[in-house]
Amino acid sequence: MVSVRKKVLEDYAKDVEKGLPFAEDYIKKTPDIYDNALSARNLSEEALAQKVLDNTGIPIPDKTSSLSRKEDFLNQILNERYPEFEPKMSFKDMNGSVGEYQGGKIFLNKNLAKDRDIQKLTADVFHEGAHKYDDVKKIIPTITQDDFNKELRKLKSSGFDLKNADPAQVYESPCSNSKS
């Protein structure tokens, strides 16, 4: 039986493949534009992770697998997706954060990983892996929430309708336009 969340992710991925990536149809929108944009980003990352899990030949650990087994799997999946720079991730103790990319290294929260679904962990490691990819390839600089908000204000003053825009579009606009 397919879980409701997996079905949502599969449906969203199909929409993206058709060129119709409207996240607003799949997330719970709130009055907070930034939160909606982050929800759209998370949806995209989780949909990608689900597609990768559906198509990988690497044996997938379950929720009860040891941390070392999960870490091994996540490193294999990262290397499968980003072979050009041989990424390596590890678990570490963190307060509050799900993961981080720092000093060329990818980390995920050790305590969260113990009970986290492998699909979510895969999405988390892809998120941090994307930071490494952007850093190595010099594609998109990391932006802070303040930078994001400044870019949103610029978009709004240019006539961009933030309230009626799809949250995925709102998320991508500042991230792809930032020069910080």
C-alpha cells in the first residue's frame, strides 16, 4: 500500500516532469510567504529523493537500520548523484538543525537520523549535497533569510505578485537572482 505522502510526492514529480511544477497544489499554504517557499523547496527535495529511491539499485535501509548502515547508504546515494566530486557525509550531534554543509563537509543531525525515514534523510542529504555542488561549481551562493527577504522586497517592488505566485517560483526567484 502506498502512503499518502509517497503518493503526493509521486504526483508532484509527475507534474514537474510535465512542466507543471505548481507546489501550491501540494503544500499547506500559510500567510507567511517565506514558510510557503521553504515548504515548496522541501516538497521538491522530497520528490527528488523519492524518485531516486524508486530508481536506485542500492539496497535501501529501513527506519530501524543502524546509523552506520544509513550513513553508508546515504554516501552511496550521494556518490551516485554527484560522482564528479565524491561527496562524503557523516552524522554528528547538532542542536536543532537537520543538516549542514560547512567547510566542504556534509553533516546530518545524528539524533534526528535515528528515527527519521530514509526518504527524508535522502532529501536532507541531497539538500546539503546541493550546497556542496553549488560551492564546488560556484553556481549559487548560499543566501541568508535576510538576503532572501531583501530579494523578495525587490521582486515585489518590481511588480512581481508574491501573494499569488506559486511558492516554488517564489523560492527559486531570490535564490537564482541573489548576488550575495
